[in-house]
Amino acid sequence: MDSDNSHKLIARYFENDLSDKELATFQQQLREDPAFASAFQMEKDLMEGIESFGNQQLRGQLEAIHLEETAKRNASNENGLPRDENENRGKVVKLVSRRWWWAAAIILVGLVARLSFSDKKPTPQQLYAMYAVHDFDFTVKGTEDKLLSNLESLLKAGKYAQALPLLDTYLQLNPTDLEKMLAKGISLLEMGEHKEAMEIFRAVRQASPIMESKSNWYIALAFLKNGDVENCKKALLTIPAESVSFKDAEELLARLK
């Protein structure tokens, strides 16, 4: 996809204008295309920065106009001009006051428009597409394992249906490999098999304290993909600060609030 079409697609995503099919394609492209993922992250950061900057600008502009009006009013009261000239100056002050209200109205209209846009919050499925960035890194330097290499390639390409039989074959030989078990859960989740995926995530969590945080992160994502926001929040709150998923969990939780 060329740059122009990528930007249009990202813009439509933030406008909640993608169909379910387009959203699935969008999510796959986020995983497979580093340039697209980078463009998406830049747009996301830009929108958040504009919103923050806009709020600061609004306060600054209103304060500046108010100070200007106050200074001119004080000048008219203290300049010792004759009555007639003070009356004329009073008219000027009224014009300034009117200008202040018009400027405030214009700025507030802009703020309302910005807030109306920002109120179009991403759906749970869109948030899932944003945060479900999977790390499949199975191969070890200096070793060759064709099965693991094929698995890694399929999963990174988002070919989960093709990867599942290979995962089952591998897990039959290595039933305690929790990383690959988690990969099976992720594959099932991406294929829409929510219940089966959740069972695997919980089994991995129970099997090892080391995998607990990562399992809870995927449990939260599974709830999110299924539209269960409240249970997603509860799962996110279980992720400790020392976890590699904590920053994403904290950010996602803030978005869901």
C-alpha cells in the first residue's frame, strides 16, 4: 500500500469508519508492515499532542485577550481625559469587550469541534488492533530448527490457521513449552476462537508464575476483542509495574476509562 492510501486508511480508523473486514485487514497490516505500524504510531502521537496543545492554547488565548481588555479599560479610567473623550474611550472598551466575547466564542467552537472528534472513542476491537502486537521470536542464533522457523514465519505473517497444526505437532513433543502454548492461544484468539484461547491463557498463567503477567495481558486483550470492557479493565489492573506489559496496560486502561 502506498503512503497516501496508508494515511487515508489510518485517518478512517481514527474516525471509526472501517468495516469489520477492513479492520481485520488494518490489524494484519499493523503486524506485518513496519512502515505502516510506524505511520500509525506517529499519527496516534500527533493526535494526542494536538489535543494537549490545543487545550493549552485555548487557555493562553483567552487569558491574553482578557489581559488586553483589562489593560485598555484601566487606561481609559486613569488617563485624565475630558468627559467626552472618556465616553469615546468607553465605546472602544465596549468594542474590545465584544471582540473578547467573539474571540472566546470562536475558540470555544474550535474546542467543541475538537472534543466532538475526540469523543469518537475507538471501539474495543479497534483498541485491540492497536495493542495486540505479538512478539513471535522462536529461533535461537546458531541453531537450526525447521519446525520452529516455519512456525515463526507463519505467525509473523498472520497465517494462524496454517500455524495451528504445526503448533500442535510441536506441543505434542514439548508439552511444557509455555511460550509456544501461549502462541497457540494467540492464534486461536486471532481466529475468533475466544473461549479456547482464554482457556489456554489461564492454563499458562496457572502453570508458571513467570508467565502470569504476560498471560494476564492476553486475557485482558481477549476480553477486549470480545467487547467485554469491564473484565478487560479488571485483568489490566492485575499487571504489576515491573511487567514489560505494564506501560501498555496502563495506557489502555486510561483509554477505557
